[in-house]
Amino acid sequence: MPRSSLQTDSSAEPERTGEKQDESNFDGFVFRYPGRGLQPLINPPLSPVGNLKNLPRDQPDPGAVIVSEESSRARAAIGAFASALQAELKNAMQQGGPVNAIAVCNTTAMPITAEVSSEQGLMLSRVSLKNRNPANAPNDWQREILESFENRKAAGEELATMAWSEVAAIDGKQQFRFMKAIPTGALCLQCHGSNMSPEVSARLAELYPGDKATGYTEGDIRGAFVVTRNL
Ligand code: HEC
């Protein structure tokens, strides 16, 4: 399909370029969206700096530079959130065990995401294919990426560095999108595993009647961090 027809069709899926990432590899590639076949990598990805085809070959691709800078910012925000929440969680676990710590996850996870989001000028959230809090259900594109993470894991990729980013165009505006897989560790099983204490199960059932976030084992993908930012 010629690019011009993609751009004028605003009702269609946002035009998107995918970039699979890990810490070591930032090269663009052709990303396979499940069920939709191969999508060509459009280069540059709707970069605000215009058509790059005329740039000399030794110039860095500004589209890739934007993705790289935005990814660093996203990773920093995720790091700030994860360490703040983990500190709260560990502290509460030590003081009163998992039943006590549920209250921390219940009352502080969302406020911390909101705080980090406004501090860093972006939108941070957590999503999961099997979410506990209904607010953490993925939307369509997030679900697609979560499913692609499951496929990448099945193909043998490490979870520790599993991430994804793109610049999507929605009604002529560009949005940077970043997702990073969240691995399930041993500690997590006390509240997300199969053999939780009856007290923990009872408390979770009380707070989250539609809870889907149990039955995990160590090494599963618990969900993902999502960062979006309008460019
Ligand atoms: C003490 C119990 C407890 C422990 C331990 C725990 N969680 Fe959770 N987790 C929760 C609760 C409660 C929620 C719902 C939070 C909310 O309402 O915002 C949650 C939500 C989440 C979410 C958001 C998606 C969803 O399902 O709503 C992720 C991701 C997550 N936990 C990952 C982890 C990981 C990874 C670990 C281990 C490092 C872990 N959790 C350990 C209780 C726990």
C-alpha cells in the first residue's frame, strides 16, 4: 500500500513502526505483529525532522535518535517507580507479612504511578493479560505487545531486557510508546502464585473480586510497564 493512502485513512489502525529492543541492540527491524503479517519498517518513523532519505548515510537517523532518547527517559521513569514501590513492599512485608503488604500494593501502587508520571512529564502504568486491578487491563495495542512478549519468551528471549517501543501517529499527532516486561520473582508468588496463604487469598478476594493475577510461577511474565508520551 502506498504510504500516502495510509496517512489519509485516519479511521485505520495508527500508522506505526515497531522497534524491538534490548539493551544491546537498537537497530530498526521489521516487526511481526501477531495475526497481521509483516509490517514494513517505515524509515524515518514519522520523524518531525522531515524526510531523511536525502541525508548523507553517515548521519544518525533522527527518528532512531528520538526513540533512543525517549526510551532512556521511559526506562528512568520505570526505574524510579519500581524502586519506590519495591521499597514500600519490602518494608511492609517485613513488618507485617504479605497480608499487611497487600494494603501497600492496594493503596500506593496507583498513587506512585501518578506521581512519577507528573514528575517526569509522561504517562506511566502497569498492565497485564491477567490483571488484578481492573484499571490495569491492557487496551488493544498493549494487549498485542503483551502477547508478542509471550511469543518472544517462548522463543527463548530473556525477560530481564525484554522491551519494545514505537512512534505511533494518531490523527496526525505522534505518540511515543514504550513497554517493558515485568518478570515474576519468588517474592511475588506470595500474592500472585498458586499456593498463597488462606489469609492472603481471602484479603485479595475481598479487595479484588475479579482478580485474574494468581497462578503464576517464577519466571512467568507478570505484566509490563507502559510509558507513553505525546511528542
Ligand atoms: C503483598 C502482596 C503482593 C506481592 C508480594 C506482590 N504483589 Fe503485585 N499486586 C498486588 C496487589 C494487591 C495488586 C493490585 C494493585 C492495585 O490495585 O493497584 C498488584 C498488582 C500488580 C501488578 C499490576 C497489574 C495487575 O495485575 O493489576 C503487577 C504488574 C504486579 N502486581 C507485579 C508484581 C511483581 C512483579 C511482584 C514481585 C516482585 C509482586 N507484584 C508482588 C499484591 C502483591
